[in-house]
Amino acid sequence: MAGDLRRWLPPALLLLAWEVAGRLDLVASGALPALSEILSRLWQDRADYPAHVSATLAASGAGFVIGNALAVLAGLIFVLSPVTERLARGVNIAIFTLPPIAIAPILTLTLDGMTPRIVLAALGVYFVTMQATVTGLRQYDSRAADVVRAYGGGRGAVLRLVRVRGAVPAILSGFRVAAPNAVLGAILAEFGGGGRFGLGAYLLGSLGRGEPDRLWGIGLAATLIAGLSYAVFAVISRRMLGASISLSLNPAGPEPAEGGRTSPLIGLGAVAMPFVLWWVILWAMQVPEMLGKTPWQVFDYLFLADGAPVAQERLLAALAETLPITLAGMGAGLAFAFGLAVAGRLTPTFTRVFLPVAIVTQTMPLVALTPLLVLLLGRGTAVTLWITVSVTFFPAYVMIAQGIAQVPRAALELPRAYGASGWRELRLVTLPASLPWLFAAMRLTAPRALLGVMIAEWLATGRGLGNLLNQSRGYLDFGMIWTVAVVSVMLSVALYLAALWVERLAIRRIGIGPEN
Amino acid sequence: MTAPAGIALSGLSKTFAGRGKRVEALRDVTLACPPGSFTALIGPSGCGKSTILRASLGLEPLDAGRVEIAGQPPPQATAAGITGVAFQDSGLLPWRSVARNIALPLEVLGRDVGPAKGRIRDLIALVGLNGYEDALPGELSGGMRQRVAIARALVSEPRVLFLDEPFGALDQILRRQMNIELQRIWAETGVTTLLVTHGIDEAVFLADRVAVMQANPGRIVEVVEIDLPRPREPSLFSAPHFHALCDRIARVLHGG
């Protein structure tokens, strides 16, 4: 009983504090309504929700199915033929890092109806599931594979009997992580694309009306959908696993997928592939030339055409605003995550209180969170920074905490056995062990940081790349829309690769690290 | 069960190259196991005893030498279902029940599982796992999983059985018990058996002949005939003659 009380008391107190602050309009003069006010507003608006929710569900569901089907297929191909994986590396990184908001305008301008939403949802799930499939298929029990081979079974038999079924748990956990991404993608496209129904459209329509309780209600609904989609797959994968947990002593280690020995030709192909794909898609879909710009046309717009100097100047000005705050936000988010993980190691209670709040903010789709933060923090630099921190710290925290948790017990207990204090043990064992994970977190959060900044710029501050994109959309300046999209994807890829480079360097120095 | 077949290894050599130094895992290993015999391969870790077994099954390529199982090279012999195998790790598929794990070799060999249902039931009884047909490996203890692996090794009605430290991960008491059961199974089926082990008492208790290996380079230094009468009873473990044989093998192992 006492344990139950300890667990439930902090969240209960938090809810109570929220209620009081909301009722008394304590936060930013009413920007944070009480939970009861939000719920009663939700009840008043109940007639509006079914149409919006079902539109969002339809788009994210279709995107989820299509994206995952492609992802599993791609994962299978990559495992069977590692060359294809190296060739597709550029495309994979681009899809992983691309800020959805940067390409949302292009999609809504070139495609019609539900298609942009489905595409963005599918893009959101592809990388996670593809990676999970590849990992699942690569990490199989080598002893079980030996048994199959010892009876004359070839590669096909090992794949069929051991690896495919063995990858199911990994793929399911990929689905679980990917599901909220699909919802986020769909809402983002709704937000940027007009259309009557969908939670994103609803949010956009309610934005200008200064009704915090409705905005919070929509945010809550979006959070609920994203959270439920995660929960559904969590339940399915638990059911599927049941007693069939892995019991191998000797899983085959993941083959070094990204060795340093990629031939220059394949490297060149990997870089060229995204551009070729971009060209092919435009050509295959017969997008009118005014709307769909080829890589060459974007280059022409930015460097050769009459307006090129002006375009360059605007782009550089926007970059000068976006880049510093992205780096600052990322740094702050990582520092916060690192401090949190270390604090969690020293005082587990702290983690227990803080973590549920953090998880809720993470499940809330970013587009829904941003207007709320604008209400709370205004439209200055602070809001951009906060949004960036909030999108980066959580994945980083999970990653670093995971790293700390993987330190063998014996290694942790050794300093203690010689009478070391908690701090000393931290300094000797925990911190060095978690450093590589910090770098891995940096790589994973860099693209998210840029996305956070661009959304904040678009919705709140009216500066930087996000704003340039929004403006160009208003003026139907297609050249600039494409340019911003391409530049922000490239920027994101560059941040990712820079973080990867630092991580490799660090791993070589320290000698340990996460596997991929 | 069809007539047992022999194993003939001649001139096996293998060198691993890694991290700047070359390790001679096997040098000119020659060993003949007559049909129906029980041979134990014993030696320190890294002497190449598992490499011999893996090479015999075609799992490991050799630099030189020839393996013949019932007069055939490994790929043909394994694909024909002449061999059975159990490794130190049971290597069970966690999502398959005990019965379906035992059926795995039949599926790999492309045989029908349906007609073998009764045989699988008999094997489960043989290894003492009655009532666990539908259990998943995660619900079994380590010793029980190892017994499933033994049953799986026998399901294809092999004429030659390869065992790679199948009881290596078990505790001493369980290991003795499994030794006694294995002897019974071997006596009932008459299958030619090659057992890789690092337990001297296990080798002496079970085998007709013990081939003793040494490392760097991996080679067979002596083959010790075990002339103890069969069936061998558990009381043998404390007999003076048994200990004399164990001591003799230990001396060879330590280069005496």
C-alpha cells in the first residue's frame, strides 16, 4: 500500500497543482487552463471531433501500412544484398533526417487530396521499421542457424526457419515506435495543406481564435491517438512474444554494416541516389514544371537565374537565424538529458516523478505542442529554444540511460567494494560508460532539433528557415519552396553526418559504444 | 534404424589468420571411427576439437584433408540425413514448441513431418520429457533444453551422431544423469557417435576410444582404448580401474 501511495502521489499532486494554477489563471494569464476546463471544452466540442479524428486516423493508418510494407521489404533486400544497403544509404539518411515540415508544402502543392498526408505519414514510419527489420534479421541465433546448416540447409532455409520469425519481435517494436510518427506526419501535412478535416486542420482553424482550452483539447486528443497507437502495438508485441523470449547464449553479432571500405563508386551512387530518385518521381508523376522543380532547376534558381543573388541573400539570412539556435537548442537538450540520466542514477525517485510528465510531452505531436508553448512562452527566442529542448532531450535521455543501464553490475559494484562513494563510482564507471551513448544521442537528435526549430519559426517566431518556407508558400514562390526544402534536408543530413563523425572518433578513443 | 556408418577423417589441416598472427587450429588430423563405435575427442580449449566436428558437418571449410561420412563428403551426407548433431548450446527456436523443435531437421531435409509424429513422441519419452510436447523452450530448464536437442539430433534416424559438448553447460549431477541416458540411447540405436568434450570422466564413461588432443597446433597426440565392459553402471564412476584410465588421459593431456 505504501509503495502504491509513493508511486501515485507525485502525479496526483502534479494534476492538483495544474488544476489550481489553471483555475486561478496563474500561468501566462490563462494560457494554461485547468484540466477540468479543457475536458469540459472537449465535451462541448464533441460534435466536431469525429470527422477530424477519423480523417487523421485514415491518413496516418494508410501511411502506416504503406510505409511499413516498403520498410520491411527494403530491410529484407538490404540484409540479403549488403551492396543495396550501401547504395541506398543516402536515401535512408535523407528520409530519416528530413524535417517533415520542410517538404510538407511541396507535397501539398504537388499532390492532391489525402495523398500528401499519407506520404508524410509513410515517410515518418519508413526509417524506424526499416532499421528494426535489418537489425532483427541480422541478430539471429547462430547456433540455431548451425543446426539448420548441419542438415544441409542453405541461406534460404536459415532465413525462412530461423531469421524471419526471429526478426518479428524487432519488427513489432519498430511498428510500436513508428506508429506515433505516422500520426505526427499526417497532422503535419494537414496543418500545412489546408483541407477541411483532420486534427491538424482543426488546430489551424482554432489557432487564431485565442481559445487556450480548445487548443489544449485538440492537443490532448492528438496525444491520445499517438499514445494509443503506441499502446496497441505494445500489447500486440507482448502477446506475440509470450513465453517465446530469446534464450540463446550466442546471437550472431550484427555484421559491420557500415564499414570504412565502401568503394568510392558505391559511395558516389549513395550520394547521387536521392537526387536521381527526386528526378524520377517528378518525371513519373508528371508534375507540371511550374510546381515541380528538378535538382537542376533548384540549382539554377539559387545560382544562375536573374534573381539568384536575392534568393541567396534571403536564404543565408534565414540560415543565420536558424542554425545558431538549432545548435544551442540541441546542446541544451543534450546537457539536460545527460544531467537527467545521471541524476536518475543517483536518485531513482527523481526519475519516477519526472518521467511520466516527460513521456506525455513526447507523445504529444509537435505541431499540437507548439501552439500551447506559444501560449505559455510568447513568440520570442525562448519558445524556439524550449521546443528544441523538448524534442531533443527525451530520445537522448532514453539513449543515455540505456547506456548507463548496460554497464555490467560487477563493474558498478567494484568501486563500491573498495568503499567508493556514489559520486566517485559515477566518475569512474558511469560517466565514461555513458559517453559513447551521449554521442549516439547527438546523432539521433540533430535532425529533430532542426525540425523543432523550423516548426517554432513557422508557427511562432516568424524568423529563419521555417518562416521563409511559410512566406514562400504564401507568395507561391515555388523556386524558394523547393530551395528551402532541399537546403533544410541537406542541413539535417550534414548535422547527422557531423555527429556520426564525432561519434566514431569518440568510440575509437574510448573503445566501446552502442552497436549502430 | 538402418545400418550404422563410419566416419573417416584424414589429414585435416586448418589455419585461422587474424590480427596479424596465424593460428594453426588443426595440423594433419587423422581419425577413423568404425561403424557403431563411440569415440570421444578430448582436449584443452582452443585445441580445435570443435573445429573437427564443425568441419565434419561441412560447417567449416578446411585448408586440406578429407572427411568421409558413410563414404560420402559432408554436404552429401548431411543433406541425405545420414548425420545428427547437438551443440553445447541447444540452439532451440524460442517460438517453436518442444515437438516442433524436434521436427526441425525433418523440415530442413524436406521430409514429411506428419508420418514422424509417433517417432517424435517416442523420442520425447526417450529423453524423459513426457508431457512437455507443447512447452516452449523458454519454459524449460537448461538440462531439459539440452535433452530436447538430443532428441532433435536423433529425429532424422541418423547413422552418425555428432555431439559438441552437449552437456558442457550443465552442472555435474545433471551431467552424470545425462551421460547415463546417452549411453542407453546409444546402446538402443547403435549409432556411430563422435563426442567432443572437455570432461575426462564423461569421455571414459561413454567412449570405446578417447582421442586426446593438444593445442598449438591442434593435433591428436594419442588414442586411448577404453576396455571397460558394457553396459557401464553409475557405480563405475568410483571404480579404481575407471580412475586409472582417467589419470592416464590426464597425463597425456598435460603432455606427460
